[in-house]
Amino acid sequence: MNPLEQQLGYPFGDVLPAPGTSLEVAPGVRWLRMALPFQLDHINLWLLRDEQDGIPGWTIVDCGIDNPSTRTAWETVFANGLEGLPILRVVATHMHPDHMGLSHWLTDRWTSDSRECRLWMSATEYNTARLASASITSIGGAETARFMASHGLTDPQSQEKIRARANYYASMVPNVPTRFRRLLDGMSLDIAERQWTCHAGYGHSPEHMSLYGASAGVLISGDMVLPRISTNVSVHEFEPESDPLNLYLSSIARMKSLPESTLLLPSHGRPFTGLHTRVDQLCAHHAERLSETLAACAQAPTSASDLLMTLFKRKLDLHQTTFAMGESIAHLHALWHTGQLVRTISPQGIFLFSAN
């Protein structure tokens, strides 16, 4: 446990739910943990006891990626962990593959002739997922390669590998349900006898929805607030002049309106307490990175690729490099949009940032 984690509380200690099983973390709230084939090797998913139209059952929050092992894990949960009750609906906090991938399979799996199992999520996330799954919005491929090159990642090996990832999103989210129910910021979602308030967050994804259950004192924080790592905040090729970092920081600052005693259920890591403390830690982390970015740009015109060694001290593989590039651009843009940096274009067509 690192020093920052030691400032947080972990009410369940090191206990983790075994594959295919769930662990109750609050009345009617169960924690599932499923594998991911990345360095970040797991995702937390949630089962909420529910009732709709007089039918008792469960709501799923987040889905896992679409691959055989995740489907098998879900089938084990269905066989052993639902008390014989059906899944009534699926909530996706946002459109990233580990949260969205199996939404189509889960909703189809639990739709019957008499009742449809519906997907619930924000409209921005839903429509972005549909575009990405259909490869209409590029996430990987030639557009991403050109965008990365415009920010200095020009070496041929990286460019070739990025171009080869044209179907990266669709490989984990091959389909998206054709119908959904829209979640809005501040909306109250009735799940059984409890009300869960939707908290929109920006910067990590287009319109992320966290769910706060006041009666249980629980926040399903998704990827907005994680206990051990800072969530990825990136600029992407389909919104190349965006300022996601300032959006993210203002989003998590608003979460401090919730009680410090709130039990956070994050998508990665373990359930924890210390919401205000963790928000302060994340803000301090990014403030330090922004200071480092500004100092680098004061010395010489700097590209996002130039900045990687300043912001990321470890060796990165390609998967990590694409995330790191997005973060590097986000820190440059946060300072550029607030007038602390100016942007120019080099003769090679690379964006460079200098202190104003």
C-alpha cells in the first residue's frame, strides 16, 4: 500500500470476491470482480437488488469486455449468485470497453417475450459507443496515427502499430443495444426501494455517470475516483482541441459535496472511504504534473511526445504509450486553454507549446 492509500479506509481489507462469486458490500449491493487482459487486470462490477413492474430481480452496473472468459464468468454468476431471480436492467457508467463490452449480450440474454431488459446510460456515452463500435469514430487506426504524429509520436514502429489497431474498440464492443434509457445529471434512479442520484462527470469519458445511494451511503464511482491510480484523462483524435483535464478536475471537485464517510465502489481497486481526501490527492497529483509541464515548456517549445519522459518515469509499451500521449496532450491543453501556454506548428507539422 503506497503512502496515499494509507490515508484512505478499506473496510473490507484485502478480501476480494472469488471469480464467478459476489461479495455484499452494503444491503442489496454486491461486488463482482472480472478479469481484463491488460496490465490493469480486473474490473469491478456491481449487482443491485431491484424490483421493476412488480418483478423482483437485479440491476447490473457495468458489463466487462466481450470475450469468452467474461461470458463464462457471468454465466457462473447467473447460475449461482442471483437467488433464482432475473436481471431486470443493465446500467453502464460509460462507453469504455471494460464497462460497455457485454451490454448487448447481457440485455439480449435477459430479454424475454414478455419483458425487455434495457440498457441505461447517458446519451453522449451511448451514441459515442455506437459510433466507435461501428468504426465510424476512429479509436485506433489511421486517424489516431495521424493525430499522434501531429503531437510528435512519429517513429515508424509506433505509427505502424497504431494504424493496425483500427478495430481495437469493436474487438471488445462488437455490438451495442439498439435501444436504451437515458440517464441525466441529477436524475433519481429508483432501484427497488432506494433512490440513486446520477452524478455526471467529464474528462475521462464524454458523460460518465456515477451513482450515489444516499440511504446506503454508497457511491458507485466508476472510473472517476479510483483509490490507487489516477484515471486516464486524454485528448482524442475525434475532439482534437478539447480540454478534458480541467473538465475532470471540476467534476471530481463537485463530488466533495457528498459526505466524506461515503463508501466508494470504484471500477478498479478495492472499495474504500475517504472521498474528500482522495479528491484532494488527485487534484494535487495533476497540479504537480501541470507544474512540470509548464516548466518544460518554459525551457523550450515542447510537443506531447517530448513531454512523455517528464510525466511518465517508467518504460511504456505501445498500449501504455497511447494512453500516456493522450494524458500528455491533456496537460498541455489545460495550460493552453487557460492562456499559460501558446501553441505553434513546427515545419514538420508538429504542435509545439511554449510558456506565454
